[in-house]
Amino acid sequence: MDTALTDLINARVDALEPELIALRRDVHAHPEIGYQEHRTTEVVRQRLEASDVRTRRLDGTGLIAELGAPQPRIRIGLRADLDALPVQEQTGLPFASVEPGMCHACGHDVHTAGVLGATLALAAVEPQLVEAGVAVRVIFQPAEEVLPGGAESVVAQGELVDVDRIFAVHCDPSIDVGTVGLAAGPITAACDDVTVTVSGRGGHTSRPHLTGDLTYALAKVITDVPAVVSRRLDPRAGAALVWGAVHAGSAPNVIPSSGTARGTLRMLDAQAWLKAEGLVEQIVHEVVAPYQVHAEVHHERGVPPVVNDETCIEALRASAEALVGSEAPVGTPQSLGGEDFSWMLQKTPGALARLGTRTPGGSTYELHQGNLVVDERAIAIAAKVLAGAVLLTGGLNFDLPTGPR
């Protein structure tokens, strides 16, 4: 990538950085959960249209922005997710969530601001995009954190049909700001929601033989089903069934008549994922059979693994080196986390980069926790890396005029 191009992108994003941080803080203070992101959608729309970027709304919430050639030889996508989590914020930041029980504990506010910055940087060179036959479609999707997720809705609305490549970032608080985690191939896991409801004749704890001892049966589900799953699937699939919520009874001397266990089933292998739904239900029924109770299994198919295209990873790597520094790209392992960007990658090649958000020498936070704090320098880095990846993928590697739009 030539010097004129890197100078232009860096200058444009650097000029935007204070505004992008302010917008991120505004979105952070006003979180909205999946399919309720009306205010967030409007904030993004107003800023894009102030720079004459063409926008249109998705069904419900979310937004599409379009740049570049009307009849392109290549269309490149960017994706951000808008929604927050039903988690109470505990950061004490001046711009902490004003909504009780909701906060941006996964960093989607950072994704939104970073992708917005990339879009505005690309808008500054729209004439060159048109000349090169490159179009850019920017997807600000709703509801990444719920099932069925917003990415599935975007795909169903046909927004990926004519996209040739697509890029996204995800906050990673385990690596330092200034680094971008990259790897070709699978980098996340398949993830499903599993709910087991056990019901039977309740009774007194002094007479378990006259009841279906439901609490005991539910305990066997909690301990035995994950163990059996690990023996019935190829261990190379990395399957992990982990319970997050268990409810049964309200008194120590009463055997209840119903109880539930809710958790997630995650695995690294897409083929094993396709087999898992029927297997879990079969195992649950086998485990509770001796205890005179009835079990119902609700297995909600979630997301497949994110599988990064090698060519797209190389575009991100080259962009990060040119616009951030030679030390910016770092390796990243596959994790058991789920990410619905994977549905978009089922339709078109692309890549998800892990965006370092840890202040060097500072605390390492966990995603989905109310105390998550990110180093806001990551926003400009996301904008630069994504804008550069679009230009490289589109073949725009020539001198461009400078000057902000």
C-alpha cells in the first residue's frame, strides 16, 4: 500500500477520532438490547447522512450504508453489531449506562464507532472507489446477542447476495490496544442454547420413593449429560455443554414437580455441530429414565463457527501493518465463543479480526461482564484497519488526493 494512501486514511481517521469516541460514549450510555436498537440506529444514520453517505433501514432496527460504484466489479462489505446485553454495568465510568440492567458488555459500541469511522474515511475517497469499480456496503446489524440473531435476518433480507467479500472486528480484552488478532480458518465455535425441563410427581423429601425425585434427576442431567456428550462426539470436535442457569424448588423439605437447566453447547467442528441436536435429546432421556420423571429438551440452533478466508486475512494483515504498524498483526487461537457473523460468512468469503482493547500494563477484563472497560484508542485502529482492507481488496493501491470530506 503506497504512502499517499496510508497518509490519507490515517489523517482522516485521526481527524475523526475525538468525534468517534464521543459517539461511542453516547451509544455506551444508552444501550439497547437486540431488535430494540432504535436510538442507536438513528444516531448512526444521522452521522452518515451528514456526510452524504446513502443509507437505508433494515427491517425493524439496523441500517445499511452504500458507497462507491453503482454498477461495481466488486462489492465489499463491512459489518458492525449494535446491540447491548441484559447485564448491569459496574464500571463507574462517567458515561456508564443510564439503563438499569443493560450495558455494552461485549464492546458492540466500539464496533459501531469503528465501522462508522471506516465508512466516513472511505466516503472521503468515493470518487476513486467509483473510478475503480468498487462498491462498499456497510451493515449495522441488530441483535447479535440473541437467537435467532440479526445476521440471519440480514441474510434473509438479501443483503449478502451481491457482496463479494466482507470484514468485521470484535473486541478482545485479552490483547493490547494497537494489536489485531488474525488467523485464517475457524476462529470461533458453533454455539447453541439448550434448555432441559424435567417434570414429575412432587412430594415430601421424607418419601422420595413415592415421587419422581425430580431434583436428583435434574442433578444427574447437569452432571451426566455433558460427560456422555464428550464420549459420544469425536473429542477433536471440542464439544462443551456448560450449564448457566438451574432452577428447581423453593423449600428444603419439598421435592418439586418441575425444574429446568439452561446452558450452551459449543464445539469447534461444524460437522459435529450438525449432529449434536438429536444426540443431546437422546442422552437426556436416557439419563432421566430410571427416575420416573419426564424430560423435554429445547435445543435452539445458534451459530456455526466463524471461518476466516485466507485472502481476506492477508488483506487485514497488510492493512494493519501499513496503517497501524508492523507489530500490529498478531496470531489468535480458535475460541469456544460464538459470533453470528458466521452466518454472513456462509454466504460470502470474509474475515473477523480480534481488536485489542487492553491498555498495555492494565487490567485484563472479560467480555459479557459488567465491569468491562476498553481502551478507546481501539476505535481508530478498527476504522483504519477496516478501511485499508476494503481498499486493498478493491485494488485501490495508487496515489489518492488528500483532504477530509
